[in-house]
Amino acid sequence: MEFTIFDAFKTAGFKEINSKALAVYAVYLRFPAEDLSSLESEILTDGPSDHGIDAIFIDSEKGYAIIIQAYYSEKYSSKTHADLNKAEKLNTAINFALHEPIEKLPERFKTPVTNLRNAIKDQKISRLEAWFVHNLLEKDENKEELERLTQSGNAIVKNKFSESEMAFSAFEVGANKLQEWYDQITQKILVKEQVTFEINGGYFARGKEWDAVITSVRAIWLYDMFKVHQDKLFSANVRSYLGSKRREKNINDGIKNTAEKEPDNFWVYNNGITILVNSFDKITQEELIVTGLSIVNGAQTTGAIGSLNKPPSEEALIPVRFVRCNKQETIEKIIRYNNSQNPIKAFDFRSNDAVQTRLAKEFDKYSSITYKGRRGGFEDNVSRPRNQLKSDTIAQVLAAYNLDPVLAYQEKAKIWEDDHEYIKLFNENTTAENIVFCVSLLRAIEKEKSEIYDIPENELTEKLMGHREFFRSRGATLLAVAAISKSLEEILGKKITQRNKLSFKNGEIEEAIENWKPIVKICMSFYNSLKLPLEHGVKNREEVKNSIETFSSCVLAVKEPNNELFKIFSEKIKE
């Protein structure tokens, strides 16, 4: 097998190619809507991995959390396997993250571990995974060890978080798995084999750019395919299986109940699935043979059936549309419009509205950055990750810049789902220039964070230790964006009537980041005034408002000695 994944990894723009960078890149491949720069800043644990934890990823919106122990070999070869003792370190990481008393943790782990445990206790996490990430081949012995870790991890979860419905699993993410995730992003159909179906009649339909077979298949076929191919079945879909919880309104749990208790009614209860195929090889009323397939609507039905404790009844039938299409633009629309179970929400479709289309065109004039929507364009996700501005990140930054870090950090889905919130941030006055102005502020703050993390422990002053502790808190960078934005009138020495009109005279993002760096360094001296909202998870808008007001007052107090620097910054801005 050719591992093209590592060529992409080495050109992704990491400062160093090492185990921690690989940990970040693995999460990026698994969740390609994430912004790589912000992801790196958010999830890495600074310092040596002496407790087996290189990164902790938490996304309450997705219901996912991941503990990562990573290993990168400079002597990589396509025949080398990862050592078992490297996988065993993950056991330490799991116990450390879930079981060790907080007061016994080193300072640098207290905040991320507390954040993880609080998210689990608040039942915001439906799936916790522990990953052993490396750039070598997977090893059978490692699989056995990780199965034992899954059992022990679930025992810890049951003991420590008895109210949680969270599932826990430990995985090896080696060269094969990383390549598979990479292929899922860059290719539409990954299951390329020829597949034979027993069908129950059906009919043929044809358009100018597509043809289709509409029929029924047995649910047990879906069960068997999911067991073999897992997420590969959804390579052309906008998302994979979301999982199920035992809650009355959860659609996926309802699908499982129907398959188990009313199999003969499954066909009439279920909306069916749509499968994109490469070719039809044989079509009769009893048999259909296709080559290549990807489920573009029905990931939830497939995952629910595939995760049953035993195969479904032979009586359970599923309505299916098999579609063949060779025109890329039409394929993208098929993928977009064919979703009904757990409906795709507004944020999945905003990318084609007038404002997003205009912004994408405005970014064409920049040589160093590109603008991509939340969904679609996956081929570019791994080939140009560093200079690609993602609308998810932009939405959060704009919300923070417009003085609502609670919306940015806690309610980011609301930006896309709520028309009022969306229009406040994305409207006819929103420009690419102002977006670069805002995002470069975030990047400058992330660089400040990275520089502080790079200082050796024995060189840290008390002030810098406090500064580092501040940045360990989740939501700190977005809160800092809001605080510095609030201080812009003090920095520029004039009233700002239209915040979304501000931009740099030279709009390239690297220069914009350099413009912000001295301002960020001065302003972040007052991080103490922002600590209270972070302690409470950036949830209380009154706390946030008061803290950024205090922060702004501190910036005003140092305006005089920094007048020349502020003036230089001001001269680089146009309104």
C-alpha cells in the first residue's frame, strides 16, 4: 500500500514534524471541518508526554472527546510495526485522564483534564475514545492490548461517571487508518469492490446526468456491510454515524428498536437510503450487481442497523435508491440534498448563500489564503490546511470580535442555525478584508500562546507561569479576541463606529499577524482580568462583559507609555 498521507502531513505547515504534530493531524483528518491552526493551539498538552497524554480533544457539539498518545518514528518504513510498549502507555493516559485525583495532577494537566471530566459529567460527551497514534503499521498484539484497555476504560467510566451514557473505546491509529481517513477526504467512493444484492423487484429511472435503480434490500445486508467497512461506507457523505442514546426522541435508537421489535414494518417506517455507485453491472427483478458504493443518505439507518447486538431479521427490508452519476457538480448536489434522518441543519447549507458565495470570490485576490465553507471541498482540506480559512473558525472569530465570546465558544452552532445570529455576522457589510483583520488577531494570540509554551520550565517567571495557565483554559483564545477587540478604541485613540469596516492596508494574513503581535503582547499582560469567565466555562455573559471592560481599562492605563507603538499599529489600518 502506498502511504501518501505522510507526504501531506509533512507539508501541512507544522513547526516541527513530531509525535504531537501527528496527534493534531490525526484529529484533523478524522474531523476535517476543524481548523488546523486553532486545533493545534487548543488540544495539545504542553511539555513532555510523561503521562502518556499528548493531546485531549473535546467537542461538545459533536459529542466527542479523544485522549491521544502519539509516537512518530523518524525511521519510518512501510514494513515497520509499532512496538507494543508504546501502545501500553495509553493505559497510563486513560487512568491519568479519568481516574487520578485532580489535586495530584501536574499543573499543566489540571485544566484539560478538568475540562474533559466536566464535559463527561454534564453529559455533553456521548463517545470518548483513546487513540494510540503513530506513523508505522498496525500490529495485532496492539489490537489485543487496546481491547483490554477498552474494557478497563469502560469500567472506570461506569465507576467514576455512573450517570453518563457515554461509550468508551481504545483504538490504534497507525499508517493504514491514517491513510484510510485521508482517502475518505480526498476520494468520493472508497468501497470499490463489486457487490451483489438480492432485491425485491424495483424499477429504473434516468435523468440527463444520472440513472438509478429504486428497490429494496434486506436489512441484514446493511448489517453485514457495516461490520466489514464501517465508516468507509460513508466516504461521500457529509457525516458518518452519529451514534444512539437511549432517549425517547433519538431517531437512531428508534431505528434500532424498529429493526428489533417490528422488522416486518421496517420498510414502511424508514425513509430509506441513497447509495452512490460507480457502475451497474447487472439488473434483474431478483438481483442487482454494482461496482463501488457509498451511502450518501442513510448513515444513521446504516449505523443503527450495523450496531445491533445481533443480525436483524430476514423480514426487515430497507427502501434503497442506487444512483450512478459521473458529473462532479451533480454528485455534490446529490450528496447535499439527500439527507433526512437527523436532518442536516442550516450550517451545512449556508455555504451556497449569497454572502458566502461573495466572500469566496473576494478571497480570490489573496495569494496566501483561501476561503472554504463548512462543508464540501474536501479535496483541499489536507492539501492546503494552513492557508485555508474555514467558515466555522471565521464565524467563531467574528462572534468574539463583535464582543460575544459566549456565542463564539459555547453556542457556535447557533451562528449557523439561527438566522438572527447568522445575519449579524454574515451580511452585506461583511468583507474578506475585515475577516483577515479578525482571523489574524486570533492567529497572533495563538502564536503568543505557542511562544509561551515553548519556554523551558526552568526559565518561566511567575508571571509567565500564570500566562501559560491562562492559555490552558478552553475558550481562552476567543475570550482574548473579544477583550482586545473591546480595547481597540483605546489602542487606536478614536471612537469606532463600524467595527466590521476595520482592515489592514496590506491584507495578506502573515503580515497582518505580524501587525498584531506587539499589540497582543502588551494587551495579554492583563490576562488576570479574564480569568473569572474562564473558571466558569465562558458561559456567563455578565461576567464576560465585566471582565473585558476591566481588560480594556487596563489597556487604557498603559496607553501613554505605549503611545508610539499604538500609533504605528494605527497607521497600518484603513476604515
